[in-house]
Amino acid sequence: MDNSESYRGESVRYETVGAVATITLTRPSLDAAGKEELVQACTDAANDDSVRCVVVTGTGRIFCAGQDLAEHHTALADGAATAFATIADHYNPVVTALATMRKPVIAAINGACAGAGLGIALACDIRVASVGARFTTAFCAIGLTPDSGLSASLSRALGVARASELVLLSEAFSADDALAWGLVGRVVAADVLDAEVQALATRLAAGPTLAYGVAKRAIRDAWGAPWPDVLACEQRDQTTLGATADHRGAVDAFLAKEKPEFTAR
Ligand code: T3D
């Protein structure tokens, strides 16, 4: 499949410019069709080796409000098993693709970010929020527990104490709160969000993709792992990356006081 083509579904737009793919959620919440499109877009971004950085963003004043609760209401009426099949069918594949693809993923959080939307943002590697973005875990407010990896990703990002408070109380918090807590790395004015994120994505797309891919896996796997296992993984990964042209060229460039060029080889 040629993934260099951009395409537009009912709920998801997928565009590649150079080595950057941008996945845009065009509806506030996720219905079944939208989730299918999102799984496909994440899969396409992961599988296209010419894509070396991915941006996930929303539209208007909502990044992603999570599950479409009107559709969920109907699904509940049809039987709870049907309603919750979407976790295995959609949410888990989406956050797994984002968290495990061997290239950096940036969440450009343009607005409200709730429920599975927050899980999606936290499955990305770097988060940049618009100053007016609002966040809520949302799940407990409707009698559910976090999915989309949020029970792990939130407590890893914030620590168990604050994660518990945010999950149990489901209170909204601001972009400035998220920045102060380290949940997002940067907060920028709404009118420069796209430009700032695309500049960051372009920079990452020109970087050492092989090393980024290994590093993001190592960072996630290291959580909770026994210390000897962490050291063993680091040793294995460093040995692998040490044999790449990217690494050798970068060392040559450093010694020559030149800028390295990374080609993902
Ligand atoms: O099996 C399964 O499906 C389980 C999977 C669960 C995954 C989940 O994501 S569960 C959590 C679902 N999400 C929520 O509970 C979030 C609910 N929404 C909100 O908390 C707030 O709406 C927001 C924080 C997202 C935004 O707040 P605000 O004040 O900026 O906007 P608003 O006025 O509340 O919402 C704007 C509109 O979007 C409004 O519709 P209206 O009045 O203009 O016609 C609102 O009803 C609608 N909307 C917002 N979120 C959802 C939604 N419609 C359907 N589903 C939503 N999730």
C-alpha cells in the first residue's frame, strides 16, 4: 500500500508532508466508524518507513472527547459485551500503535481532551497543548475505570497520588496545570500550535529515527522492570544502535564539527 497519499475519512484525516504524517480527528468524539479510521491511520503511519514522525491532533475546540457517549448509550442497550468490545477492537490497537511505533509521535492538543482522548494523548511521546486546552480523565464520572492505557500512563506521568486524585474526582484541569505537573511538555498560544508542532515534527523527522524508536520502547519497558533487566536491555540496544550508519555518521560529524544527517539506516 502506498501510504504517501493523503486521505480523508468521515472522522479522520491523514496527511503526509515530507517525512511527517499528521492524523487529524475531525469530530469531537469517537464513534465506531471514526475508531476504525483511527486504527487504520495509526497503522498506516506505523508501517510507512518514509514517515519518521507522526502528529495526532483534533479540530476546533476539542482534541478528543473520548468515546461517543450517544453511540455508547445505544450499544449498552444492545448488551454490555457489545459495548465494551471496542476496547479490544479499537482503543487498545490505537494506543498500542502510537506507543510502540518506532518513530516519535507528538500530540498537538488543540482543545478539550477527555476519557480515551486523554489516553490517546498520553500514548504519544511528546505533548504540546494550546493554552486553552482543558483536560479530564472523565471515566469515573460515568462509572467507568480508565482504559486506553490511562491507568498506567497517567500514574507514570504524574505519580500515583495525583493520578488517583484526577481519576477518582474526574475534575477538569487546565493546560497550565498539565504543564506544571509535567503531563504536557509545552503550552503555546492557539494560533501558533500547528506551526510549533510542525516545526518540532520536522526536526524529529530529520533526527535519528532508529535511536528514537529504541529509546521510546526502552523508556516504556523500563517502568517497573527490575534493575538488572533495565541494564541488560540498555546494553543490548546500545550495541545494536552502535552498529548503525546513523550513529557512526553522527560521531564522524561531531568530530568534524558538522551537522549530522540521519537516514534511518
Ligand atoms: O466501551 C466503551 O465505549 C468504553 C470506552 C470508553 C472510552 C471513553 O472515552 S469513556 C469517556 C467518554 N468521554 C466523556 O465522558 C467526556 C464527556 N465530555 C466532557 O466531559 C466534556 O464535554 C468535554 C470536557 C469533552 C468538553 O467540555 P466543554 O465544556 O468544552 O464542551 P461541552 O459543552 O461539554 O461539549 C460540547 C458538545 O460535545 C456537547 O454537545 P452539544 O450540547 O453542543 O450538542 C456535548 O454533549 C458533546 N460531547 C462532548 N463529549 C462527548 C459529547 N458527545 C458525545 N460523546 C462525548 N464523549
